[in-house]
Amino acid sequence: MKHVKEIIAEAIFLISALALIFAVAMICFFLFANGLPAIFKIGPLKFLTGTIWKPGNDIYGIFPMILGSIYVTAGAILIGVPIGILTAIYLSRFCPRGIYHVIKPAIDLLAGIPSVVYGFFGMVVIVPAMDKIEPTVMEFFHISGKCSGKSIATASILLGIMILPTIIGVAESAINAVPDSYYEGSLALGASHERSVFFATLPAAKSGILAGVILGVGRAIGETMAVIMVAGNQPRMPKGIFQGIRTMTANIVLEMGYATDLHREALIATAVVLFVFILIINLSFSILKRRSE
């Protein structure tokens, strides 16, 4: 009877794994089957490097949206990754237990907040604040142009906040998984508590920390609703961090509801580019991870 249960459990696990692979394969097939023809109709070079997006005139250039996605994601990484990793280190090795039981549930709560709520927070809090800060900063650095608070900088700040729970959770688990012998051995050699954490425990957890960063980057690239509410949604070439932009995800969501024919196919082709973009980032992180091991 025990052997039969093991066979059944193994079959269930196998079916679950195959279902996941099938789902990914179907997504890939749908995207490429519907998106690649549009890319070749428009012209790969015109589609990927074109700077004008005017569906009414059958002009489809997504280069501004590609740059918008890159800039917003890069800004979120610059803000969220250092804060997330340092917070994970504090929670794992420095935080008193009483404070830990307050901070940890708050971080878990951040992970469960819907994107639209983050977007609403950004729209009513971060956008007005940036609207007041941006003119002063632009005047100080002698930057010309108009600003409304809805910009690359605002979207980067909001996405930086949104990816914190993912990075903190995974990085903390990776640090906690490091054997205590690493830390204790460093102390035995005369290192301080801080040096033992940063130069013995942290390097041993870099693989898990990098995994948390990858997940955070994936969250930032794929975020749509919050970005729509704070980024300005202007399909033009970014001219500065205080100017409005449109990301690839926002472009798809904003126009898919009424798009038809080539316009709809161009939006699906945008999803193909986004999909390939995410694959390249994950592959790059995997190569970096292997080289660092």
C-alpha cells in the first residue's frame, strides 16, 4: 500500500510539472505565432528602432517604450536593491526580536498590497511631492523642460518600493540558510560582529540574494497598473528622468481594449519583445551567478 501511495504521489508531481511546462509552451506559442508576423509586416528595424507610435497612421515604433521600460526598471533597481539587501541583513543579524516581530509582518503586508493600491498611493502622495521637488532640482542642475510629477523618477521610486518585499524576503531566507559555522569561525579569528556578517555570512548567501534581485527585477519589468498611474503615459523618447514616459506593459494595456488588425498584432509583438527582454535579463543573471560561484 505504501508503494502504491508513492507511485500516485510521483504521478501527481510529474503531471504538475508537465502542466507547468505545457502552460509556458502555450504562452510562447501564442505570443510568437501572433506577434512575429506583425514584426515582419512592419519591418523588424522600423518596429524595434522606430521612435514614433501612431496607430492611426500605421506607424509602429516601440523604441521609446523599450527605453522607458529600461529606465524605470534601472531606477527601481538602484532604489530597491540596496535598501532591500540592507534591510534583509538587519532583520537577519542585527534586529532585536521585539522589533523584528513588528517589522517582518509589515514587510509581509507590503507584499500583499494590490498594484492598483500602490498606484493610488503614488498618485496622491509621490506625484504631488515630486511635482514640488522636480522644479527645484531642474533649476539647480540647469535642466530645461516642463514637469508634472508624473515621470521616470516617480515611477522608479514607486517600483523601488514595490520590489522591496520580494528582495527582502528572499535575501533574508538566503542569509538565514548560511550555516552558523561561517559566522562563528569568523568571530574565532578575531573579526567583529559586523565584519563577520558582511565578509563571511553575506558572501556565502550571494546566490540566494541574487535570486531575490532577479525576482525583484522581474516584478519591476512586468508591473503595469501602478506605472500607468504615475509615469505620464507619453509614447515619446525619454528626455530626462523628470519627463513622462510609457513602458511596454503600459502600452499594451492602454490600447489593447480597442486595437484591431495590425494595431492589435503590433501590441502582441510588443509583448513578444518584452518576453524576450525578460529572458535575456534572466539569462544574464544566470551567467553572472555561475561565474560568481
